[in-house]
Amino acid sequence: MDLRLLLIASLSAVLGGSWAQQEGSICIKANAQSCGDCIQVAETCGWCSDENFLTVGESKSARCDDLESLKKRNCNVTKIENPRGHITVNKNKPVTNRKKDGAEKLKPEQITQIQPQKLTLTLRSGEPQTFELKFKRAEDYPIDLYYLMDLSFSMKDDLENVKNLGTDLMREMQEITSDFRIGFGSFVEKTVMPYISTTPARLSNPCTGNQNCTSPFSYKNVLKLTENGDEFNRLVSQQQISGNLDSPEGGFDAIMQVAVCEKHIGWRNVTRLLVFSTDAGFHFAGDGKLGGIVLPNDGKCHLENNAYTMSHYYDYPSIAHLVQKLSDHNIQTIFAVTEEFQPVYKELKNLIPKSAVGTLSSNSSNVIKLIIDAYNSLSSEVILENGRLPEGVSINYKSICKNGVEGTGENGRKCSNISIGDEVSFKISIESQKCPSHGKSEVIKIKPLGFTEEVEVVLNFICDCQCAAEGQPNSDVCHNGTFECGACKCNEGRIGRLCECSKDEVRTEDLDANCRKDNGTDICSNNGDCVCGTCECKKRENPAEVYSGKYCECDNFNCDRSNNKLCGGHGRCECRKCICDANYTGSACDCSLDTSTCLAKNGQICNGRGTCDCGNCKCTNPKFQGPTCEICPTCPGVCTEHKDCVQCRAFDAGEKKDTCKQECNYFELKMVKDREKLPQPTDQSFPLTHCKERDANDCWFYYTFAIRNDTKEVYVVENLECPAGPDIIPIVAGVVAGIVLIGLALLLIWKLLMIIHDRREFAKFEKEKMNAKWDTGENPIYKSAVTTVVNPKYEGK
């Protein structure tokens, strides 16, 4: 057998016992060989460090199981290793409640907008740790604004309107903050062909005609951030327009230098705004090749005398590079561009977090309103970001924003429509899926975009159990290994539960003989592998089905079944035999000892007509059937069945009168005076039937039939109810009266019909009399004696 297969077999564990009847847990499937490996599988997994926990045929991996299963397998709770993660808050300074008109003025570093500031998370694999992060937008928070302007020739009229921007913007920003600083920078293009003309005349004055322009340049830091608005106006008024050849400008070079040259610009750890003003597009990484510049931008500061000196040496930065630097330096960008280039910069805004786009009028007359609106838009939204996560670590955000609105997924990172003084919170869950290879602590930073404050999260990883620190190297228990957490951790090249074998001697004939039951030919009953002379039973595809025993001769899935259930669902399978639960018996635990299912409505077992066998009635008389022997399809009925015997014994009459003593002594007869004295069904705890039967003389007799304590009892009413004879005189009188009445009725009907007929005939006669007409001048019956004959031949000549 291949050595790798043997090693795999040596890791297999027999799960044996009732705990294996559960669906196989992920803990069991992992085949963990140490406590450290076990706790990395899932947060529900624990390791039993009890030295005597394992039974015959089980390997070390059987110590790793879910906590409930370990308890059911009788592992002492104090011996279950189950380390848990936790959170320690190291720095938790509350957020600042600051008022703009307050007497106390705080320095920027004294203002706190995010809480807590530092935590330590101890993580166990698969167990997330969740903490709450609060953010409150402070009132009167300081602002640094740097105005970066395109000074190509097309921006000439814009420059005139920007010359007074400093004092005007200072005045407007006083409504937002009392601590405001402003700076100014300008850019044109790289000073190489084909972006500008390099002829001496054009280098000195790149503009055509009588226009007086300054020499082209890449980027100049004209004024570092200052509180003096007049100084801003003075220096901006001294600026001159320049020119270049192509339409896109070199603004990305300028943005990169503004972001990374913090000392030159004078950035503080406050809200940082960069206003980028232009009426053209932009060059980006790769465009430098047109001028023979192939080195990628290094993202470092190269300002000398406040001018960018390496534009001819480094290519334009990429958008991703800019995003990284702007985020690293907490700079929020406002693109103030003309209507023509709005679509381009809106697409750029989607790539740069915490940025805004405003429409700049043709002469920049609306720049102050644009800046105020863009700032309000940016500051009303908080978006959390985190640094690079260690391998196997994931983070999940849930936001609880204004008015209790919750967000999850990507929306869990942000809250919108936040006003000054509003407080929002975030539920942040961090989970580790595995222990890092180096096992050391990691640090991640979480911060709101555009803000300098951040939360430092230190991650410590639980990579092993506490009992591992108490391990005994070269222990007497283990042949070549360390005894830790109740099991042997073998040295390299050793295998077996006690590390008793070398990998080179895992299969020898002498060792195999110890794995054959009764000196048979099958090794481990063909259900396992012989490792170091001990059977390690195979695992089945269904982890709930296991082989067990010293020779793997037992299993927990080949027992008898009932209703397609192993052991009828009322027991457990151990070594191919059912161990039944209480009140069940049989090879498949399918025979219930409970007789409650055999009880009839009258409280008797099977109505006294059978026995209860495995919870079912078996009727002693085959003519009875039903769940409690209550049905008899061929029986004539209780009353009809006992009628003749009751009649002969109570009244000495009936068909069995002559054989009454021989056939009708099977019941006790009791006579009562009237029907009210008969037993009633509500008074009895045994079956009782009321009967009403008629004899040959049409007389009724009443009786009850009951079975009490296996004794049949019959109660009979003493007196028969016979019908009385008919009264002849009323019958005859009634018949005669009926005949007379019927005759009179017939005469009246005949008389009525004759009267109706006579009246109809008389009316008819009167009608004919009225319609008759007589000629009084001639006898209506007179006929003349003269007859006139015409000759048909006569023509009248």
C-alpha cells in the first residue's frame, strides 16, 4: 500500500457511540491531529484533553468535535479546550463637544471626532469580534484650503476674478469655522516638447500677438497655507498667464506635489481641501512618452524654490496613484471645471473617494459659491476605509446613521446628510479564517476618508491551546514525541497514537497479525488499515456512519430497520445490534411496551376482546377487528345476538324456550321494575348497550347488556310493552260518516256543474236572439213558379 495512503489512514478517527449518529460536524471531518489544529477549524470546535477519553480504535482526531458532542461523549467540561477571542479597548477618549462661539478655543490635535482610538482584538478562527465606532462631526473644526489653478492662456479672465478670492473666501468661511487658512498654487504643463514650444522666443513668451505671458512651468507653490487673506490677494495679483501647445494640462503633476509636499504647502492635521480649477482635460500616466519621459512618477516631493523640478524626468501619475496619495494625506478634492469638461471630471470623481465636482463659470465668478457648496457636500458624508488586511482576515461594516437608518455591505461603510454636531456609529466585525503563518500580531488602521483621525486596531491571533504550553517533550507516554493536551504530538518521521512506529515500519507481517481477528485472513475486517499493529478504521462518506471495535468489526449502520428507520427510530445501533430505548423491544426496536395505544374508549385493553402486542391489539376472536377490536362486520349486533336468550330467561318465551338452560346461562340476569332503573352509560366504566326488542306478539321488552370484570350482566325490565286492541265503534262510525260525507260532496259538485252548464246555454240563446234580422216585406220561404232558360246559340239578331 502506498505510504501516503497509510499516513491518511493513520489520521482517520473512529467516531463510535451514540454521538456519531449526529450529522457529521466540520470538526470531525477536519482530522485535526492537535489542539491547535482543532481550534482553527471553526469556532464551535473543541478539543478533549482528557488522557483517557479515547476508546479502542479511535485516533487522536476523535478528540476534536463540537462542544455538545464532546459533552455527550462524557468528556469532562474542565478538560474541553475551547479558547475564545475578546476585545480590549486601549484608548477611548470621548468625542469633543465643541461650540463655535465658546470661550475655549482648542487646538486641532485636542479635538476628537472618532471614538475609540485604539483597540486590541484577540481573534480565534471563525469567531468574529465586533466593536462600535462612533463619529461626531465637530463644530468649528479647522479647515486648510489650497487653491490650485490652471494658468494656461485660456484661463486669463478667470485669474482676474481669483485675485480677490482670498479675503472674500475668508469672509464666507467665517460662517463655517473660525480657524481657516488658504494657499495658492498654479500649473501649466511639462516644459518639454510637444507640450510646449521650446524655441527661445516661445520659452520666454509662449503667447502670440501682443500678449505678455510668463514662461511656461509645470507647477509652482505660490503661497503656502496662511490665515492672511490680503497676502493671498497680493500674491495672486502678481501672477501672469502662461501658455502651452496642447489642450490637456499637466494638472496631475501639480496635484501629486500638493499632496506629498506637506511641509511646503503647510498642511495641518485638520480638514484639508484642494480646489482644482481648470477649463481643460488632463494628462495621465503614459502620456509622458510623447515627450520621451518613461520613468513612472515616484510619488515623492520634488519642490525646489517652490517649483516642481522633475516634470521633465518623471511621467504623469496614474489615477490610482493619485487616489492613494490623496487618501494617505487625507485630502478632499474639489474639481472646479467648466461645463464642457463636466462629464470627464464626474467620471474622475467616481474614481477618487471623497471628491466633488462643481461647474465653474466661464470667468470663475462663482468660485466662492462653488467651494462652499462642495465643502458642505463633502463634509455631510462620512466614509470609513481600512488599511490592508492580513491574509485570511475579513472586515464587515454596519452603519447606524441619522434617524436610526441602517446600512450594510458597501453602504455599511458610510453615512450621509450629517450635520454639525450629529453623532453616528458603525458596528465593525473583524474575523480571521486562519492563523497567520508567522503567528505574530498585525495592525490595521480604520479612518474616515478626508479626516486625519484614525482607529488603530491591533490583531492578536489564537493559534494554539493553552494546554499546549504545558506540553512534555520526550514524555514517557509518547515513544518519540511531545505529550500535550492529552495526546501525543509525534516527532518528524513517527506515527501512531503513541508515536510508537516509524514511517518505515508501518507494514510488516508481525504487525499485521495483530490486526486479524481470530487469526483470520482479513486485516481489520476489511474495514480499516493496520497502523503500527493497531486497526485504524476507515471513514465512510457519511461521517455519521462509522466502523469501530478493535478489529473494526463493528459499525453503527447495519442494524435492523423498521419503517425505513435504523432501529425503528427508537434506539441506537452498536456493533450491528440495536440497543433499544426504554419501553421498546425487538431486533429493530419496533415493538412498543406501551399499552396506551391499545386502550379502548371504555378504558379496557382491546375492549376485552384481545391482547396488546407491541402497541397493537391482536383480537382473540377473528370476527373482531379494528385498532381496539371494536369492529365486527359479520356480527348481528349485541341486541340481536342476545335477544332470544334474554327473552327465554326473563319471560320464558321465544325460539330458545326449550333449550334455554343449555344455551343461555352465560350471563347474570337481573330484573328491574321500569326503564328508569336500567343502568345508564354515563354511570359505567365498562361497555354497556341498551336494547329494545319485539317478540312474536308484537310486545316490546327492554334490557341492557354489559361486560364487567369479564362477567356479562343483563338487566331486564319486568313488564312487556304490548300494543292495545283497536276500538271498533269509532272505526265503524268514522267509516260511515266518511261515506256519507263523500256522497254529499259528490252531489254538491254535480249540482254545481249543472248550474254552470244551464247558465252557459241560456247566455248563448240570448246572444243568437239579439243577432237575428227579419225582412217584413217578403216571405222568406216564398219561391217563384217561373223558370227562365237562355238559349246558348242565340246571338241577339
